[in-house]
Amino acid sequence: MKRLTREQKKEKAIVDIINKMFEIAGHDVTYDDIVGVDKWYDKYTMTFDQGEELKEWGRQYLIKELKMRKVYAQKEMQWFNAMWGLRYSDFDEHIKSKGSNPTQ
């Protein structure tokens, strides 16, 4: 079996993390279901805690599969969340529970 290039590994990682995101969020959807669908990210949500679980899973995945250092894997997961992450259904409640005001 042919080894994947670094770029192919990165593309596979995106697909794997998107699939895991839907799994953690409890949606019966995969990457293949959303390819070519406009604004697919508006149709699904996840909780803040599910988002944190995904970030941790993704960080460990990137360290193992792409041999990233921890700090870079954390940054990649932040970028992933900004680009492809689902909207948090309980973001306002989470902010209130932390006692912070994002407008300050």
C-alpha cells in the first residue's frame, strides 16, 4: 500500500475530524453527506462541552497521526473550529455560567 503524502494526511485529518465532530454532536451525518452542500454548518449544532471534547480528541489525533507538537495541534484545532466547527447551541448559557461578559 502506498504511503500518503503529508498533504494527503492533512486532507484525511480534516475528513476524520469532521466525521468525529458529527459523531460527538450526535448527528447521523458524515463528511460525504456535506460535500458540496452550501452552508451545511448552519444546519447542525453542538454543545460547548461537545466542542471541548472534539478539540481534545482532535489534538490527540493530530499529535498521533501528523506527529504535531501539542501546541501546534491545539492551534490547528482552534483553526478547525473557526473554519468548520458547528455552532454551539448553548454558548450564551456557557458564558453566563462562567460569569463573564463578552462585550466588556
